[in-house]
Amino acid sequence: MFLEQALKQTVDLSRPLRVLDLCAAPGGKSTLIQSLLGADSLLVSNEVIRGRVHILQENMVKWGAANTVITSNDPQDFRRLENYFDVIIVDAPCSGSGLFRREPEAIGEWSPDNVRLCQLRQQRILSDVWPALRQDGILIYSTCSYSREEDEDILTWMMEGMDAEGCRLKAAEEWNIVETFINGGFGYRCWPDRVAGEGFFIAAVRKKDGGEYAAPRKLALPERVTKQEEQRIRPWVREGGWLFFRHQEQINALPEPVAGALPILQSALYLKRAGVPLGVLSAKELIPEHDLAVSTLVSPSLPVLSLPKEEALVYLRKEEIAPGDSPLGWTLVAYEGLNLGWIKVLPRRSNNYYPKEWRILKR
């Protein structure tokens, strides 16, 4: 949560920004970052480990924001986007000693050799992604490790080997966060006996070299929908400026202010998800995606079936629910004002379209 202070104290969040959360799974930092950014900013959430991308995507879908892109790339791939990002967050893989209290099994996995291995991995990650940060951009580095080798020594390595300037942060005295200063850099340690949380280290630096991003002359533009198709899509989304584009058979939407980033990112990275998938246009209708139902894009004028708690739990178990007097066709299911997903109302019954992989399995 101290990441919020690091961002607010080093970055002008009121202007459009390009932000990269490099090691993003499971998504707690990405959702926090997105909540701080303006609608004209872009957040790229990346996870290199393919087995962890699905939980990142699930949490970002549930967050519902439209100005996000999910990628699954090695840090070195971001070198292709030289000077592109205004902010890069690296919550680096570490030896995990800061989690000993919460996860006792982490104690058995810890060793001095693992600390050294993590330090080398952290240096590689930072070296690989540093070119993607523009001049005067901010890089925020964090770990959940107590080891100096992974914290202050990494900060020293950055200050000595990169043209970086340390950023001093303000922390309220009652937060009991310990500041460390070394070689011009400022680090912040959260000790679990002093704070309401687990062990954590964070530091922010400003890049002094580099320049501004220069886009390639030729980029493959996204396939826009036709005007007729857009007219069919518009009733499903709230008012605003959106780029509607086709990815294979799927129709996606991105806010116009960040839509220009799509061909740039596609030219350099593997994109897992861009904006909000809306659904598939059949000859008769839009078959909506679950992502649209839980997004901030969904139109407030669509029919909604509000359920009490017990019936909402029935829906979340992907069981059939009574549609009441809902009109035939696609209807949003909601609980206490929050959309849960879709049903399709048929004569005297309904089909439940809640994602089967998310369903509640236990009663």
C-alpha cells in the first residue's frame, strides 16, 4: 500500500501516463495503480510466468477498468520499447523472507544461495527493463525480502551502474517505516513488528539519461469495426470515446486516448488482453463476454436483475435462477449494485453465463 505514496510523491498523476507493472501477478499492485491513474493513462500489467498470467487476468477482469493491457513477456522484450514508459514498477521475485510470518513454509525454502540467485535475477530484470523507461521517468523497485543483498545492495548497484537519481519519500511517523540512505538512494523498510503488515522494501529512482520515445514509421493498425457494426455495439456500452476493434472474432474496446498505444504494443509484445472484450457479433445479436458485464464500460441502460444474497450465491455457483419479470434476452445479474455477470432470459427460464472456472464449488 505504500506504493501509492511512492507514486503520488514522485509522479504527476493528473496527466496522461504510460505505466508498466512488470511483475504483476496476482494483480494487487496493478489494481491499486490503476485506481490512481486518470482515464487518459495506460497501464500495462505484465507477468512472464505463463502459469500465473491467468490469475492476473482474472483479477484485472474483476477490476473492470478499460485502460489496461495484459502482457506475458520476458523483461528483455521491453527493450524494443525504448524510452516508452513514464513509470515502471518492478516488484521483483525475491527470497521471500518478508513472508516468514504469513507463510512459514517460506522459511524452509530460504538459503544464502537463494538470496544470491535472487539478487542476480533482480539485476538482470532491472538491466533489461531500464531502456524502456523514458528520460526523467520513475522506476519503483520493491521486494518482500529482508536481505540487504536484495534491497540496499540492489539500490547501490542501480545508483552506481545506471544514471539514476534517488527519490526521497515522506512517511508519516506513526507508520513506523524505516528509511535507509545509501550512495544517494533512499530505501524504505517495513518491518512486521513495527507495521500492520508483512516485511517489505521499496525504493524509487528517477532516470536521468535516455530520451523520448520514437515510434516506428510503419505499424500494423488494429482492425476497426464497420460503422454498421459499431451501431450494433453502442447500446451495450456507456457514452464515451472508444476504439472498437476486432481481435479474431472478438470485438474489443479501448478508450480513444490510449488507443494509439495498441499498435505500438502489438509490434513489440505478446498481448494477452487489451482493453475490454465485448463479445462476438453474430448475424442476429452481440453475444456478450463476461468481461463486459463486470467492466466500467457496460451501459447503465441495459436490463438488470438484482438478487438478494442467497440467490446471488446460487448464480455464482452457476446454477439456474428464476428470471422473474425480466425481458427476454441478455440481462445483467447484480447484487447490491455490483454486476456479477449475464443470464439469457428465455420463456419461463434462464441460462446462466457465469464463467464456469470462477464458480463457487462449495456450499
